[in-house]
Amino acid sequence: MITGIKHLAIAVRNVEDALKRYEAVLNVGDVRRHSFEKARTHEAHFTLSGVDIQLCQSWDADGRFARYIAEHGDEGVHHVCYTVDNIERALAEATTKGATLKPCAACKVTGPHKHSEGWVAFLEDKLAGMETEFMQVYKPGEGPDAGPRTV
């Protein structure tokens, strides 16, 4: 079912301030900055040991990352995105074991749907206080603008 970790999303108050700390302490490089209007976030992404780390700041006080900080009292790992080889099979297995699906915070779609890097779905169930995301990474030619998915 799970083939790896795609990314860790870390809720931060301010992306630039957090990035300065990561650069100083961990000497991270090759930082990619993103602003997502649909999700209403500023983000900085970098890779450590093959795992994408995403520092995520909400634009709004009631945004998903700001809410996480308010609920937990500090910045921290908001969610883990696990890679799967077949998202429908992974979701079927998870729901058979009692997990429930939740809508994507950005697009409000429940269940597998196209994302920038692969088909994604989110679980309502939090593991160790973190949201859980599954992603079936696109193969060449399957990107977000390609036709229907074949598995």
C-alpha cells in the first residue's frame, strides 16, 4: 500500500522567518517558493534525504495552517503525504480498516482527484495529530492536464 513519503507539510507562522531557521540550522538549499491562490498559502519547499519538506503559511487567520498553529499552540508537522502505487486500492484498504475520507481543504473534493504532482486523497483520521494524505504520483504523460486516469 504505502511506498514512501512524498512530503511533510509543516505549518509555520511566517515562511520567510521559518526558512531562515532551516537554512541556518540544516543548511538547506535549492528552495522553491510557491504562492497558491486557491489554497491561500505561501510555501517554501526543499528536499532532505529524498523527502520534500514544505513550510506552509496560511494567508488568512482561519486558514488550515493557521488553525493548526492555533489548535496546537505552536508550529509543527501538519500532515504527511504518503506515496502509494494505486490510490484507489490504498483508500479501499484504509476505509475497510475504519478510516474515513475528508474533502481536500483547497478544492473541497473528497476522494482521489488530480493535483499538481499526482492523484491525491485525504483521510479524516489524524495519525499522531497530523492529517494524512495519500498520493499516487503521476507517471510520464499523466499530469494534471492529461486525460482520465488508468491504473
